[in-house]
Amino acid sequence: MPDSLRQARLLAAKGKEVAMAKKPKKPKKPKKPEKPEKPKVTNPPKRDKPPKNHGASWTPEEVEIIRQMVKANISGPDIGEKLGRTEDSVYAKAALENILLRRRRRERPSERLK
């Protein structure tokens, strides 16, 4: 025990008041900067009704139509529209059947000017 603390206790026991040094306050932590608001995620627009073949199993004829349309260089959304399927389902089925149907990259405005 430090001497000053021991002396303070002895004086306090005798009934004398002693001004004790207070513990130094801990410095306050700096506040974290406020995080910017996250942009709201926009969901794709809801369809009025699902496509005509929604939830139906794929037939071999439909898979063959996908193969023929890919060879004719027809886009995924157009294939989906013809088959009554969503664009995503056409891409998924093409991937499962090892048919190379890539999503087309959007043309950048700078590329249009060239």
C-alpha cells in the first residue's frame, strides 16, 4: 500500500478529514464516424402473372429448341419468351445441359460512339 493511502486511512480513523487525490479520468474514446446510408436494394418489378410454363418440367423438345436458338444466336430473354419461361430459368437450364448461352454484356455509351 502506498504511504499516502496508509496515512489517509490512519487520519480518517482518527476522525480527521483528508483530501485524497481522485483517480484520473480515463480519456474518452473518439466517436466513430457515422456510416453512410446503404443504398436501398431495388427488387425487379413483379410480373402480373407467372409465365405459362412456370413450374413445369422441361421437356426434351424444349431443350432442343434452346440448342437450336443458341446456334441461331438468339438471346436468352427471347428464348424465354418463346418457351414461356423466365430468362433466368432459360440460363439455368442451358447451364445444366452444357449449352453455352452467355448473358449479353450491356453496351457502354462510350462504345456506341465509336
